[in-house]
Amino acid sequence: MNRVELSAKDKLIRAAEELFAQKGFDATSLREISVHAGQKNKNAVQYHFVDKKGLVTAIWQRHAKMTEDTRAEFMKDVDPEAPMDIDFLVESIVMPIAAKLDDKDGGPYYIQI
């Protein structure tokens, strides 16, 4: 089976997910992310994302679609005119995030961040 090689940008995102989850946002340097992603250019993060905020935005965007799609699946049969069941409402908020635990492509790191 051929594996698709990740782009430098994708490697940086995945490295940042892991390091932010393990060490925290403030304790992780941009240089450390570049090294962990296997980038020779120590300024690779700045090139692709400008700063940590841009990197966090990219991480969020990478995972947001799956979370939003899962939430939409929960809500698809809800009658907007019916009273909302609080248990269902909580479940529709929590379960899409909890589903990331099964996402082998950084989901648990995303939750930790």
C-alpha cells in the first residue's frame, strides 16, 4: 500500500498538535515544532503560518469539519419548533468532540489542545 507523503505544512501541523498536547502551547517553541516535523528550515513555521496563532488556527481548521459534520448528523432530525431536551443538547455538543478520540490522525492531540 502506498502512503501519501505529507507536505511540509501538514507535517508541521501534526508536529504542533503532538507537542502542544504534550507540553502545552507556551512551552513549545516554533523551532522545536520545525525540528519535530523534520524540517531543515528552522523558520518553516513562520513561512507557512506566521506564528503560533496561525498554527493553532490551522490545527482547528483541520479538525473542525469532522466535528461540525458529526454535530450536524446529531441535529439533522431535530424539530426546531419542539422544546429542546437538555440531555440531547449536551450530547450534541460533547459527542462530536469525543468522537475525535477515535481519530487516529491527531484527534486525541486535538482534544488535549
